[in-house]
Amino acid sequence: MKRSRADRHRHQGGFTLIELLIATALGVLVLSALTSIVLTTTQAAGTANSRIEASAQVRNFQLTAYDDFALARPPATLGCGTHDDPCTTQDLVLIGSRMPNTTTGTAAPYTVTYTWDDHETNLLRHVAGLSSRVVASNVTAFAWYVDSSGAHPTVVIDMTVTVKSFSTTYSESQTLRFYPRVTMP
């Protein structure tokens, strides 16, 4: 039996309202799942970048300060600087000497000052006679003290770097121990 042309057109009428609602609901579910994946990935990337930046700031300070402490005596503590009373607003001043690369040269005095600007959250390094430069930024906490309990005094520095990225905030706290030169040549 052949169907008439009118019967064929009636059966090829398109989607029903129920089919259209179901297809729209499935499309919305797929799009919301994809949006969730993209947002989660963006947030994870922001957190990873914040961690890398905070670690880089701590590492930059550590590498810069290592050489300065190797050339200096333990810093003088001016009314603070004990384990119970660490210095938080006082500058960290290192005094030492640097040998020139000549055989006839004599040791030149060397003074380095580390200053924490808690308003701008920068840790500045100033070498006497030269300009200052930022050795760590996003520093939200900084304290130091001289630990004389061992055979050689060590300088203990506690610093926290906080980096904000998108809607995430990451803080890294680090305690660094430096061993300054005990005697001067």
C-alpha cells in the first residue's frame, strides 16, 4: 500500500514540544558541565600561579641574602632580636667586608640593609653607596632574630608571602636560617 502524499507530510511534521524541551534541557546540562570544568581549571591555574609566584619571591630573597650573610657578622639587635621578641619593624643591618679580585687589594667595608615596607609589602635591599632594589614583593609578614643558642649564632628570618590571583589567595610562610661569618679577617 502506498501512502498518499498528505499522509507522508503529516508524519514528517518536525519536533514535538516535548522533544524540544528535552533537547534544550540536555543542552543546558552539557553547557553547565563544560562551564564548571572551565571555571575549575581557571581557578586551579590561578592557584598554581600564585604558589609559583610566592615560592619565587621567597627563593629570590633567600638567594640574595645568602651571599650577604656569608660576608657579614651577625647583626646587632637593637632592643629586639630574641626568639621571644623578634624584630618586625627594625631594619636588618649586615656589616662585613668584601675582598677585591686583585692580589694587592685590601678588604673593603660592606654594609647591607634589609628593610621591610609593610605598607607596600616590599622587602628592600640597600647596599651602602648604591641604590635600593626590591628582593621580595607581596611580603605580608617579616620578622628576624639572632639565635645564639648553638655553637655559632644564626639569624632566623620568618617571612610570609601572599599572592592574590583571580579569586584565590595563596600564602607561603618560610623560616630561613643564615650563618653569618663569626670573625672578621
